Amino acid sequence: DLPLMAQLVRDEGVVLAREDHMETDLIATVLTKNHGKLRILAKGARRLTSPSGAVLDVANRVELIYYRRRELPLLREASLMRNFPRVREDLARLEAALKGLAWARDILPEGQLEPKAYHLVLAFLHTLEGAHRPRYS
């Protein structure tokens, strides 16, 4: 169900959130480098055999190829660029990452180019991946 002139787009981004959609689909909210925050439909991504399901985990840096359409953009392909393993293995780091990414998801406008925000989110994840655990006061 793609229009004849659906535009294919390649971009990279950080997965801010994901939500179940229909029976086997999911919608990933991704802060992209060149197109800002987007909600992208990934058909069949929740199937066990889907290669894109785990790639679209929150806090992953991903490369995306998707169709730009009137409705939600439709994912064609996703590949993992970086998954920040130390963030995932440590509860304090993971909690900080999830809070920071939720904050970015909530305040950034959809579909508006935000290169500074993209680089800040990446720097935030790289910092959490670094040597020091986050401390809360």
C-alpha cells in the first residue's frame, strides 16, 4: 500500500521509544540526524523472526531506510550502528538513559530538524557508556 511516488530515505538515529502497534507491528520514535524526531512504523517487527525488532530497542543508534509517506513513515530496513552495552548491563546507567531519552522524546517537536539535540543525545549515551556511573543527589 505504498503510493507510486513514495520517497525512499536513508538516515541514522537514536531510538527514543517504541510502542506495540497491531498484532506484530511496532512504532519506533527515533531522533534522526537529518529529519528530527520521527515515529516510524515497522511492520512485523515484533515477530520472533524479524531482524528489525531487536535493532529498534530503546537507546540503540541505528541506520534506517524508510519510505516517506503521508501516514507514518514505513520502515524498509534497520541496522544496528551501536548498542551501548555498558548502559544495558548497569541498572543505574539504564535508568538514567531511559529518563533522558523519554525527556528528549517529550520535548522535541516531530519532523523538525534538530542537529544539536541529536548530537546531545549521542553525547549523553556515550557519557553513560563511559567509566563513571551516574549519581543522583
